[in-house]
Amino acid sequence: MPKARIAIALVAVLALALTVVYAASTPGERISNTLVATITAADASIPGERISNALVATITATKPDRPPSPPSDDGPSGGGGGGGKPRKDKPGEVVTPPPPPPSPGPGPSFADTRGHWAEDAIRQLAARGIITGYPDGTFSPDNPVTRAEIVKMLVLAAGLQPSEGRTTFADEIPSWAAPYIAAAVDHSLIAGYEDGTFRSDEPLTREQLAVLVTRVLRGGELQGGTTFSDAGEISDWAAPSVAYVVRLGVLQCYPDGTFRPKQAVTRAEAAMVILRLIEYLER
């Protein structure tokens, strides 16, 4: 064997020995680059000669950069994980995230108000706790509102506290309405009839409602007539209040230009008026 080949072989063996020693002293680091660099230097000194690649391939294959990481059960990381595998807390158990809670609605819906023209106003008042409906889950929107019912709505809409005082009306007051009627009396919202009665279960007329709303607003009464086609039917004691609340937009006339002062207010109409009153007070 020529001396040049002997020298190359010795250099290769020496480089391999040095590389192995280096690898033993520094676990986890690559050794192929060191060996290739040494052989390249030897190869450059003998032009035209080539050292076998088998040694380099063998060393490189037996010493990877680092052990491969085990696959993750969580799927690809970053960016929200869309398309990744479901998370596994225990072997064989796939845990999926709970659905988001439903967004709260505008308020409870009564069994007989779905699709009613006043449904939205009724639900808003129910959400505020101003109306609760009847025990059977209905609201009876087209029934006349009673004097006791409207007083409770007005007291709550005005932000007044129910009163523990007793009223002096000559007739019986329902127990559920007594604290609200007492509060209305304390704040001069109601006074009852001349015979000393309150008549809790009697329907409320539109002109009576106008007077009650005006008292809640503590506003001035507008003097002068109105342009309703039935203005002559409005009682003298109610005319200024009707003009005032209509001017504010809390009460409105009908499409035919009438006000219908003696007509009973339905529970749905009362809900609309109370909601407009609250919106006015909150401006």
C-alpha cells in the first residue's frame, strides 16, 4: 500500500477515534459534522483521492440530533387549535369543550303573548320585574287592566318602594296590591273616589291613566284644547293631563285621530305606556 494511502487511513482512524471520544463526553450532540470536516481536510491534501462514504453514512445514521418527541394528543399547537384532535384527560376518555351558555333573552315570554303586537314591551317589563303575569303562565294582554294592577306598575316604574302603611279606603284592598297602593297614596299619585273607595278591580280608562302618568312625571299640565276628533269627550279634569302626556309621546292617539278617553286600557296598552314612561324617565 502506498504511503499516501497509509497516511490517509491513519488520519481517518485517528479522526474516528477522536470523534467517538468527543461524542462520549458530550451526549446528544452530532458527531457527523466533526468527522466530515476532518476527512475533508485529508481529502483536500491528496487531489484525486476519495475516501469512502460508508463510514460517514454509518456514523451519521447512528447518532441523530436528539430523540424524536412523542406525538401530542392535543393536536397542533398555536392559533386556536382548529382541526386538532380532541383533548384526552384519561386513556380512552375524550373530553370535548362544553357549548357556550345561551345568551340571555329580553325577558320571560308568557304563553299568550307570543306574536302579540305588544310582546316586546311586555317582555321588557317582565325582565325589569314590573310585571309578572298570572300563576298559570299567562299575561292576558287584551284584558282590561285594573286600577290595582296599574298602580303597582306605576309605583315600580317610578322607582318607589312599597309602603308598609295602611290605607284608609272604605273598600277592601287586595293584600298583594296594598303595599303599592299605600306607596301611591304616600306620594300623592292616587286619592280614590269621593265616596272613599278605591275600587281595586275596576278597569282603568285612558283619561284616568293620563292623569296618573302626569302625577308620576310631576310635570306641568298643558292648558288648551287638543286636536283629537273626539276631544269633546275628554273630561274637564283630565283634559290638561291628556294634552301633556300626548305631547310627551307617553300616550298616543289612535290612527283615526281619536283618543277614546272613556275606553278601558288593556294590559297590553298599559305595558306600552309604562315602557314609554320608563324610557322618558331614563333620558
